[in-house]
Amino acid sequence: MSATPWAWLVLLFPLLGSIVIGLGFRVLPRRVAGILGTVSIALAFACGVGALLSLLGDEPEARHHASSLWDYASAGGLDIKLGIFVDPLSIFMVLVVTGVSTLIHLYSYGYMQSDEGYHRFFSYLNFFVFSMLLLVLAGNFVLLTVGWAFVGFASYALISFWYRRETATRAGMKAFVINVVGDIGLVLAAFLIFRELGSFDFGPVFEKAPEVFTTNEWTVTAICLLLLVGAFAKSAQLPLHTWLPDAMEGPTPVSSLIHAATMVTAGVYLIARTHVLFELAPTAADVAAFVGLATLLVAATTALVMTDLKRAIAYSTMSQIGYMVMGVSIGAYSAGMFHLMTHAFFKALLFMAAGSIIAAMANDQNIDRMSGFGRAMRFTSIAFLCGALALAAFPGTSGFFSKDEILAFAEARGGMYLIFTVLGYFGALLTAVYSFRLVFRVLSGTPCKEARELIETGHVAHGEARNPATGEIEDTDVGFPGPEHHIAEQTWSMRAAMAVLAVLALVGGLVQIPGVDDVVGRFLEPVFEASPLAHIHPSIAEDYVGLGIGGAIALLGIGIAYFLYVAQPQRPRQLEQRLRPLHTLFANKWYFDEAIELLVVRPALAVGRFANRVFERLVVDGLVSGAEGTVRGAGGVVRAVQSGFVRSYALLLLVGFAGLALYFLLSSS
Amino acid sequence: MNVEWYIVLSALLFCTGAVGILIRRSPMVILLCLELMLNAGNLALVAFSRMVGNQEGQVFAIVVMVVAACEVVVGLGLIVAIFRRRLPLNVDDLRELRG
Amino acid sequence: MEAVLFFLAALGALGGAMGVIAMRNPFYSVLALIVHLFSLAVLFLLLTAAFVAAAQVVVYAGAVMVLYVFVVAYVGGGGESAWEPIPGQRFLAPLLGIALFVELSVAVLSSALLALGTHGPDVEAGFGDPAAIGTLLLEKFLLPFEASSILLLLAAVGAIVLAGRKREETA
């Protein structure tokens, strides 16, 4: 079977899963719903593998197939088909998405067991996977936008999954609104593309673009900048990143799937997919690279001082995606995608482990109160450690190879791009520091109260059900987290998923060892064949120098973290006092939320208030009431004629008759 | 006599009846004035019938008489009904149909 | 001769009409109308409408007016108060009546219908006879004839319904 039928099947299974679970939520028992959800994604993964195998059977040049189910709109010069595009890049994304999703579904099977909204969860999660697959498999900009919007919706639905929590619903709305801003950028870019190139389909667009546009022409730059708006909103880059930390209100599997491995990588995929356009608009590509770099640094500094475990990991995600965005913008396409893959592994793992720890803490997410879980939860700690090692790019782990590949490419490109290398390494240092800050704070030290309870009694601590952010009391019925908390040690499905990811996080980088093998690079080569940038390869020596520097930095970072959080625990407090302004800046997330509030939210509210008070009240109401008043007045006048006196009616009749007669007399004379 | 005279007379009677309707308040008298107007019309019809030379106008006048009779019958029935209910027999007081 | 009769009848008709609208007592108004109807019958005779004149006397002055007399006797004839609730009615009504009369007269007298100035064509002997009218009624105007009979039936039923005594409620 050729690749495209496999690809359609990939789309079909998650959709079916979502519909069946969604419609059958009353009849399906919990376990069945969970199994159904997981199996549908596993089937999608299998079909993804099938598509991969059939694609590998093609010649490298011919590894791109478009296929469409039906014409969506063909009128007035438009020709939009419901079509998919199967090539190495989309299959790569499909495999990453379905693979990690299967594991996360498996994890959720156990983690969400006691939640009242179990079926809803799996239905939404399956729908999310379907939308993400639609996004990556889309063959034209319209379907891409459809997938993009669906993903945004799924994210909203899953962030505000515990819908009775006000903080959750607000976070969901925030995410959705910012994503819509991105959608607008994407749609406008699609319009411009259609206007300039006459088609929405990827094949024709990318073929014609180099012929139609000259480098840095304003149209193609505008298109790329608009695409960037979409990419930044979805991938939580500055300045559209404020939704990601708040999105941690969703359940942990949601954070792990959407906000680590899949949705936030959609922006990276978009830039990689439209690399032809970006190469025609180097200015826009540079903008993207600098924004990626800025996000990288801002997020890393913020993660250093975050005290909420999930939010710290969220900022870490933002930072790593900054790497990816930077990578694909400067031309390191396969390096960026490789980092996407490894990041999916270790970030999903970190979130899963964090979920386990938070469950042990009775849903408390503050790391100031956590310590000593290394002893209380062996398995979870080891998994967490694996993830942190990969994140910090410890030599040999997957993160090590992927991160350094991007930085080596930047160096090989030379010139201005050396800034990226230097600051990228600085960011790597910060990454190592903050990731091991978390490790040492949470896992080492004397066990905290909850950890002790776990060690002594083997039972998970049970607090009052509270909102971790605001402390409000909640119940555990539908719309709130369930009463039980599940940790990996006690739930086999969580253990299985985390184990697979831990292994992948550690060894996943071995497919791309410089000079030894180049699996990802060679697989993705046909996609980026025509790009001049993709042919820049750092020499083996440069690669190994880069790896060496990277490894050294990672170890240095881990060392600094050890020094600050284990050897001399009073140091952080002292540093905080000494660098108080800096600390405040980081702790307040560089004041982006406040800036957006001031620049966007308040003016919008003011406009709304003006519209309500002045425009609505005076103009609209005035017109309407004025019309009403006029009619009523006129009616009143006319009503006075209906006096009820027959004789006055008769008089009017006579008057009319006399008048008419007069008229006819005069007109005939 | 020329036909004109009859027509002018008919017009005069018609206007008299009209003024009577406007001025009088008793329903009885108003009906009577209505009769005046109808008869004025009859006179005009018959005069024109004579002018034209065929009798169709006269047949018309007979039908008008029939109609007038019916109308009087119903009108008087109404007056009796009003009187029976002890309502004032005064068109100015019977004015519930108003805006 | 004809002119004299015309003027006498015209005076009678006008007098009757004035009487109808001017008399306080409704009974007197009815009597004035009877006088008016008789004068009109004379006028009809002058216009060689013998049957119509007869019908006028028998039906109108005979039956309809008798009906009126009965009702006036039953209802009684009160006068009307002098006060006029509708402002301007007393003033405007005669004014408009005169205006209308003037207009109609002008229309008639300055009409292009030259035949108005004549006495009409010479007619055969049976003009206006019951036979002639009857023939017309049963031949050319059969439908209006039948319709009028239905109308009469309706009016009779209507009158009975309107004026009949209300039946007492049976327990």
C-alpha cells in the first residue's frame, strides 16, 4: 500500500476514538474508554510506521505524495481540497506525535483513574491528537489552518478540563485568545500566499515561490512575518507566550502532551514546512531566530526562580522551543526537528514524573515544600533524573546531541550567527542549573512531611482538596480533580509509559551521533533538498568541539546547582538578597503579563466601556428610542382622531367627500 | 321641467340629510336622515332614468328601496336592543369603540 | 301645470326634510318624513315612474314608516340636550352641507351632459308601468331581484335576533 492510505488511517483512528468515547460516555465503562483511547492512538502510530515503511520504499526524490479526499471549495479561482501531504517531514511529526501520545494515553489511563470526567478526558485527548495530526499532515494552507484552530480548541478544552476551577477556565480562555491572535496571522498569511501565488496547496506554492518572489521582497517578508505570528502564538514564544505557564492549570498528562511534546511544536513544524518562503525572506527568518533566542534566555532565567514545579517545567519548555525555533530559522532544519523529537521524550517524561510527585504531595505544586522524594519514590525519582539529565544535555543523553547540533550549525553558518552559538551555550548553562535545581530541591534532602508519610505508611498523603494556586476549597466531583491521587509507584500504566520515555530520553540521541550516523538528517534530507542553507554542514571536528563544550557546560551547570542547593543551601537566599532587582524581574516573569495588561487589555476594556456608555447609550439607544418616541407621538396624534363620536366621523367623511368633489370640479374645468 | 331641476332638488335633499346626520344625536332621527339621503338618491336615479329613456334606473330605485327597508329594520332592531339595556339613546354616549 | 305640481311637491319634500332635521320630538320627525315621502311619490309620478311611486307610498310611507312609528312609540321621544360635546360640529356641519350642495349644483348645472337640460326623450305609454318593471325584474335583473329577497330574509332574521328578548337562564 502506498503511503497516503496509511496517512488517512492515521487521521481516522484518533477521530473515531474521540467520537466513540465522546458519544458513549454513559455506556462505556472507564477501563474500556481508557483502553479505547490508548489503542486508537497506538493504531495511529502503527499506521504511521506503515506510512514510513512505504515512504522508505520510494526513491528519495519521490518521497512526497499528495492525496485528497474531496474538493472542499472550487469556485471563483479557489481550489481547496481536503488534501494531505505525506513526506518525510510530516511522517516524522506523525511518528513523534502518535508515539509520545500513545505513551501519554497509557499514563493517563492510570493517572486520571479517579477523575469524574474520565471519558471526557480521553475524548478530548483523542480529538487533540487528531487535530495535531491533521495539522502536520495537511496538504494545503486551508487544512493547516483548520488543524491549527482545532488544536487551539482542544488545548482550550483540556486546559479548562477542571472547569469548575475559576483559575483553570481563565487560563483556558487566555490560551485560546492568544492562539486566536496567532490564527489571524496564519489566515492572513494564507490569503497573501493565495494572492501572490494563486494556490493553497503546498506543492505548487513551494515550487512557484522562488520564481515569483525576489529575495526580501516585502510581500514574502510580510507572509513570513504573519506566519511567525501564528508560530509564536502556538509555540509560546515572546511576546505571545504568556498563556503557557497559566496552561499548567490543566491536568498533568495535558501539560505533558500538549505543552511539551506536540502542540507547542506546531510553530516549529510550520517554519520548517514553509522554509522555502523563509529562505526568500531572510529578514523574517532572522527575526524568528532572534525571537527564539530571546525567548530561550528569558524563559531560562524565569525558570531559575519559579517555585511552582509545573510552571518551572513549562518555562523550560518555552526555552527549549526557543532553541528549536532558532534552529529552524537559521537553517538547521533537521537539527531543529531532531531536538523536537528528543525534547518530546524528555519533557513529556519530566511532566509525567512531576505529576507523580504532585500526586504524592496531595496536589501541592510548590517546590519550597517538597524535598526528599528520592527516597520516598524511587521509580519516579529515577525517571525525573533521566529527564533532567537529558534536559541539561548531560553527555550521552538525547538532549546532549540534539541541542549541540543546533549550536554547531549556527557556528558553521558563521558571521552574525555566532551570537546564537554563544548565547545558546549560555542558555544551556542556565538550563542545566535550573533543571538540577529542581532535581536537588525535590529529590534530595530530608524528606518532607508527605514524603515521610509515603515512606512510612506507603500511602499517598491526603490533604483537603484545594486549588493549588489560590488555596480555595474544592470538592472532588465532576469539574474538579478526583479524590484519589495516583503515583507511578502504584500504577502500572504510569510506570510503563515513564519507563519507555526514560529509555528514549537517554538513548534517543544515539541516532544522530556526528560522524557515526545521521538517521534523522538523512531521512529529512529530501524535504530540504532545494534549500541552500540545509547544505551547510559543520565539519566533524567542529561537531566534536561543540559537543565537548556542551558537555562541559552541562557538567558545570549541574555542579553549580549542586553547590547552591545541596552543598550550601543558604547561598540561594543570599544571592537572592544581593541580586534582589534581578530576582524580582525573573520572578515576575519579566513583567510580560503586566505589559500585555497595560498595552492590550486595558485599552480594549476602555474601548468597550466607551462603546457601552457613550455609543450604545447615546447613539444606538437614542436612535432606537427616538424612532420609538416619534412613532408613539405620531400615533398619539392619530389616535386623537378616533374619538368614538360617530358624528365627528361622519363630519370627516363629509369633509373628504366635499374635498374630492371640489378637486374633480376644479380639475375638469 | 328639465331634468336639471330634479337633480338639483335631489342634491339639496341629500345635503339636508347629511347635515341632519351631523347635527342630531338621537339614533332614531339619524336613521330618518339616512332615509332622506337614500330617497334623494332614488329621486336622482328616477330622474336620470327618465332622461335616458329606459327603466333600468327605476328598477335600481326599487332595489334601493328594498335595501333601505332592510337597513331600517336592522337599525330599529338595534335601537330597541339598546333601549332594552337601558343605555342612553344618544350616539355621543355610545362611544366605546375609540382609540 | 307640471311646473306647478313640481314646485308644490318640491316644497313638500323640502319642508318635510327640514322638519326631519329640525324637530325636537322624534315623533314629529317621523311625521315630517312621511310628508316628504308622499311629496317624493308625486315627483316620481311626474317622472313617469308610476310603479316606483306606488312602491314608495305602499312600502316606504306605508310599511317602513309604520315600523318607525311603532318603535318611536316604544322607545319614547326625549329631546336632546343643547350642549354639543364635539367642538365645532354645530358650526361646521351646515357649512359643509352648503358647500357640498354648491359643488353638486355646479357640477350638475355646468355639466357637459346636454341631455340634462331637456325633459328627456318621448316615451311610450307603458313607461314605468308595473308590467314593464316586472318584466325587467324577472328578465334582465333576475339576479339582483333574488339577491334582494335574500337580503330581506337576512334583515328579518337579524332584526329578530337583535330585538328579541333574552331567554332567562335555565338552571
